[in-house]
Amino acid sequence: MSNYREAKYWECLEKFEKSESDENKLQCVLCPHECVISDGRTGICKVRKNIEGKLYSLNYGEVTSMALDPIEKKPLFHFYPGSSIISVGTWGCNFRCAFCQNWEISQQRPYYVKRIEPYELVEIALEYKHEGNIGIAYTYSEPIVWYEFVLETAKLAREAGLKNVLVTNGYINHEPLAELGKFIDAMNIDLKAFNNEFYRKVCGGDFEHVLNTIKYCVYNNIHVEVTTLVIPGENDDIQELEEEFKALANISKDIPLHLSRYHPAYKYTKPATSVGKLIDIYNSAKKYLNYVYLGNVWDEKYESTYCPKCGNVVIIRKGYNIEIVNLDEEGRCKVCSNQILRNL
């Protein structure tokens, strides 16, 4: 147990009628699942374990993946475009998405992990500043279930002048979000559908909690971009998606939305999403939101940024080649002075 770290956000459940087998039962309150966990068991995420009546993080400091990525790969298109960011992930997830592309680390502990301390990760990030690195992205698997490590690292990174980014499913309770959010500069949040039947059957969870996370972050000045992976016959109903677009627009019409093309992965074998269908959905989203992009399509037209006021292109994207063409140093359109970016 020497590598484990006592977790935050859990409660003893003395109100339960106790038998000899579960007298140390507790409840994790990190995410909306609020798992009730008996001694020796883990919650849904498989990385938070009840050991003799205390909750421990099993993945504290355990790194499964690390790379220097373009910020656009997160994807974040309106946050320091053209920069790089150290991207790091662990194992475990509080969802069970049957189409997960990273299921080898989200649904199980891989054979090899590297242990690292928060200060060591910050030192690595600082070493790459000369290569355009702006900070640390907690990604690949779900960073919410890596909460203790992410929180401690994010505090140190902020002190060192680095940016902190979460790539997340957004399934977190309010109090832990508020504590962590003080140190987070940007998030890409997966809104997997606007349909709880899909969420519960395919992922586990519901979309209202994710929408609340989006609202909280936007209203508390954390830069937010949203990704929806469009899966044929599952979450691609145009009327349902229009409800999603309206809900996001009610929060802010300036939320960048990434509509990503699904490809077969993990337990899903159905064919990839039609590009034509994606373009139709893109055109629908543009009626409600100022910035809409297509992911996994690799088409300059649908990846570039246009000024919603005058229509001129301001950032041209060809894959990860970024050209800023019509933005001034303050992130305003050079043609009409409309504010496009605040993190340039």
C-alpha cells in the first residue's frame, strides 16, 4: 500500500446496517456516480479503493502515456493556437464507453506504468518550454479519476507559470470541480450525446451533469471547448443534436464545438460516420454556434476559424499546420475588429 495515496472526497457511511463483511463501507463523492464501496473493493473507475475504511487512489503518480502534442490535438483551437503541450495520462475511467479508443488504459491497468511525482512532471514541462510548450494537459484516460495527482501537479504548474489543461468527460461533482477549477486554464469536455438513454447504456452516466460542468467552467472563466463524437445510428439524430447546439448556445454562442468522426474501436464495429452526414450536422450547428469544427476529417474548410461577424478566415488549419492570417495581437479580427480569441 506504500504507493497508494489517501483520496479526497469520500465519506464514511455509518448509517448503513453493518454486517461483518462491510463494516468499513464508505461512499466516494468525487463524481456523480457516488459509489458506495465495501472494504477491499473499488468504485466504477477501478482506481479508488476502500482499504480498511479509508479511500485510496491506486493510480497516484502512475503514468501510462506522455508526449509533446500540438494543442490542436486535444482538441483546443481557441487556446494558444500553434503551441505545444506536454500531454500525460494514467489509467482508469468513471465511464465505460463501448467505443473508447484508449480502452487499454481506461478500462484496465496496463502492464507497464511509470511512477512520477508532481514536481517531476512540472520539471519535464519546463524543460520543453524552448520547444513551444505552454504547460501540461491531463488527457488520454480520464483525469478526473486521477484527481489527487492532477490537483497537486496543477498547483505546482500554476506557480511555475505553466498552463493546465483537462481533456475530460466532465463527470465530476461540484465541490471537487470548484477546488480543481481554480488551477485549470482550459478544458476540452466530451458531451457524448444529448440523450440519457445513450449515456446510460453506452457510457454510464447522464448528460445533465456534463452540461453543468460546462456551465460552471464557462461562467468561471475557464476556457472551454466541447467535443461530440458522432456515431451512426446512436447519437446522430439531427433534432436531438439541435437541442445540444441550442443548450450550448444558451451558455455561450462562442463555445467552440468539435464534431468528430467516429471510427470503429473497442467493442464498436459499425462503419465510420459518413462525411456527408457530418457536414450536414456541421451546417446545422453553425445556425446556433459561432465556431464549429469537424474532427477526424482533415479538411481545411472545416478545421479553419472564420470570423462570425464578417466571415473572413482568421486561422487556417491544414492538419496540425497552423497559419494565423487575420488576427491582431489582441486576438481581434483585422477586418472588422471582432474579438475572436483571448488566449493567443
